[in-house]
Amino acid sequence: MKTPKTISQISTQDTATEAEKWQAGEVAGFLARAPEAREQFYTAGDIPVERTYTAADIADTPAQDIGLPGKYPFTRGPYPTMYRSRNWTMRQIAGFGIAEDTNERFKFLISQGQTGLSTDFDMPTLMGYDSDHEMSDGEVGREGVAVDTLADMEALFADIDLEAISVSLTINPSAWILLAMYIALAEKRGCDLNKISGTVQADILKEYMAQKEFIFPIAPSVRIVRDMIAYSAKTMKRYNPVNISGYHISEAGASPLHEAAFTLANLIVYVEEVVKTGMDVDDFAPRLSFFFVSQADFFEEIAKFRALRRCYAKIMKERFDAKKPESMRLRFHCQTAAASLTKPQFMINTVRTGFQALSAVLGGAQSLHTNGYDEAFAIPTEDAMRLALRTQQIISDETNVTQVVDPLGGSYYVEALTNEYENKIFEVLGEIDERGGTIKLIEEGWFQKHIADFAYETALRKQSGEKPVIGVNCHKMDESDVKIETHPYDLETAKKQISRTRRVRAQRDESKVQALLDDLVQTAQDDSQNIMPVTIKLVKAGATMGDIVEKLKTVWGVYRETPVF
């Protein structure tokens, strides 16, 4: 009897030849009897996929590009042992009402086993308005917690050990003020800043591209991010001063490819700006962090995460001459896709979220937020948040997927799709460079147009039924009798918040605040200075968010976007 060849003895040419025979023979015969649903299949991001994949599809992949976990280019994970040593941080987001309301939700989530906190802020806080400003009317504490002063920050984290838990602050145009408040709170409590962990989102460029929450023109906004990175690198060795975010690019309607590529384009701008100050890339790059979405296409998302790690490593090494492995190691927080949640048959959102969370874990996330089943209606209830957290805990403790690092590594399909993503990401980045760079293209609406075009095409596919959405355009039900209990909004929220803000103003040393605001103007006018120290002094003195933002508007003005049609 002839001994069959082992896998290692079969050449890729043999594999390709065998696949061709299979296609011409068995496949052709089967298709004659049972045609496939369509001629060509695609990922959710419009990348063509083959019927099956073999070793021949990844034959040209350099062995180093796949490599081992924890080794350059980190395709298989940023750390060698991944979840066998330490689980991802389970970081459910919370934020509503006044600080005390959100503090209660934080404590509830911690009691349920959550291992990190994420904070949502209301729209006035995001946009730099105090709660008693006319623009804040009706929005105080409605979709996030209201924070105007350091007193709010103290109430928000009352009885929570800042050295023991990682805290994320989800805020962008006014991010440096919230960071200043967080630092001031930590110092007031006597914390060691080098033991504080967490992140502030701060990624302003994606706001101009996608989410549209901006205050100042692009140049001073990027300068603020630069200052946050530089300041934190010198004073908070465990803190991530920016969370470069593809999530919101995706939620605005972008393809998974553009989510990945546009995020790395923003990274390049921030690194270039910090390096211009004279800081070595290895002195700050280890604390850069990222935020991505996990969408519905299970394998595409896993390949996207793997390709992002590889691309980031190559950018930091080849473009910025990073030397430390930590500077080339992409670490990311992930959130399941809020845009995929539906009001019809809302309980099946738990299934969507479960699969999206699993792909994030198999893709190697360091931190994860799972959406509540009721978030298509309002801020999630405690029941929805508990179930979302339990989803993560089941993946962690019951499925055993955490026992093997990068268990899909070596999959012909996943590796081929990872390669495809890497190639296409670098193609997009090359085009951005050729066209004049990220900031120029934001001003021209180039990014915005790409996002809008894909969003429009996706909407048409949903409308036609080409893209199934269970419960919406297929498998619909009569739900006229279905009831859902949603999170209530306390109509007294604004009154309570405004009262505290006005009390802080009345009790502060006004002359000291005004003198510091004058110092802020001088700092803003001198691009070589860092804006963080004077901002920390201001919040300690009782300055409100609105005081700081309105003063800087007199220096920098505000940004008005040119619409793209």
C-alpha cells in the first residue's frame, strides 16, 4: 500500500493543480444540478471571496508576516500568551444624568464583574458648553453624563479606586479638559499618576471625517492631541492619551477597509506632529491605543484586526524608525456594532452582539464593550447591560476559545483575507499621501465622500433586500403588542446639574480664574508650549469647561465644514 503524502510534502503547485481538477470535475458537475445563489460572493466590505481556499492562496506570504504571537509584525496578537495570561478588559460603557447617577451605574457594573470603566458624556460636555448655556437646553445628561467642573468629576468617580481600575473617557473636541480634570482628581486623592491606567478618546481627526463633533479648526485641534500625547508620555507611563478610533468612521457608514485605512491615516498625522516637537517616537508610541468596531461579517472582522496589527507594525518601523517592540504593537479596544442593532425583534440583538464579540476576541482585542439589546431605543437599562456583560463572560469562561492564541491563524481563508486587507490598506494610504495628506483631504471632503458613498450603497442594498437584516427586511413579525422598558430620563437632571455648576462659580476665586484664562490665551498663541499644565491649573481653580472653550474660541475661532454632495 502506497503511503500518502503528508501536508508538508505536498507542494503548492500540487495543491493548485488538484484544486483546478476539483473545480473542473466535481464542482462543475454539482453546479449543473444545484447552481449557487449568485455568480460572485463578497464580504460585507465588498471584497470578493472564492468558493474555498487552499495553501496555494497564501503561498506567497512571507513566513514572518504570519509569525508568532507577541513577535513583529504582531499579526497573531500583541502578546505571546494573550488571554491565557490575562483576559481582555470587559469595559461596558455608561453615562447619563448627573455624575451621581453614572457613579451608581459604574458600581453596579463593577459588582457584576466588569473589569474596566468607560464613560459617555452628554452632548453639551462633548461640545464644550456648560450645562446652563442656552445650547445645552434639553440635552443635559440625556445621552451621557454632564460634566462642567472638577466637582462633577469628583462625584463621578466617588468611592472608585483610580489606581485599581482602568477608566476610559469617551470624548473628543473637549477631551483635554476632561483629562485635566481626571489628573486633578487623581492628584487631589494623592494617587501616583504612573499607576493610573485608562484612556481618553481624543481622536479629533475622525470627527471631521465622520462623527462631526468638533469645535476648533483642524490645526489647533491636532495641536491639542499632540500636547495630550506629549504630556502623558512624560507624566503617566501607563496611560493611553489617545484612542485612535475607526469605530465612528464605521458607524458613519464606511466600509471595513476604509475604517482600517482611515484610522491609520489619522495615526500618521498624530505621530508626525509629536515627532516634530523633538520627542523620540519610542518615548510615546508604546502608549498609543486604538478603537475599532466588530461588524457582522465574522471572518472579515478577524482578518481586519490581524491586518491592522501587521500594517501598524510596519508603519511604525519603516516610516517612523521605531526601535522598541512596544512601539510597533497595536493594542485596541473593540465595540460591537451599534449601527447593526434593530428595534424590530430587538431581543435578537443579543445574538448579533454575541457573534460580533466572538470575532473581536478571535481577532485579539485587548478591551471589549458589548452593546445592550435595547440600545436601538435609548441608553441601555441595567438588565441589558448585565446581559451584555454576561455575553463576554460566557465567551471568556465557557467557550474555551481563550485557551489557544490566534486559533484561526493558518486558516487559508483568514490568512488570504488578512493579506488582502494589508495590501488594500497600504493602497489607500499611498493614495492619501499622493493626494497631499490626511488634513488636506479632510478639508476637500475626500474621506467624507468615501464614507457617504459606501453608506448610500449599503442603504440601497438593505432597501432592496440584497443585504438581509433579520426582522427588518426579512423574517418580519407583527410586534404591535410587544412592549419594552427603556431607560428613563429624569427631568430634574438639568436643574440639579446647573445648580452645582453655579455653586462652583460662586465659590471660586474669580480673579485667579481670569488670570489663568489669560495664561491660557498666551499658551494657545505659542504653538511650542503644551496646553495641558495651564488647563490643569484652571480646572483646579474652578474654571468650567465652558470658560476654557469660549476663551479659546477668541484665539482659534470655530470650524465650519464644507458640505460634500
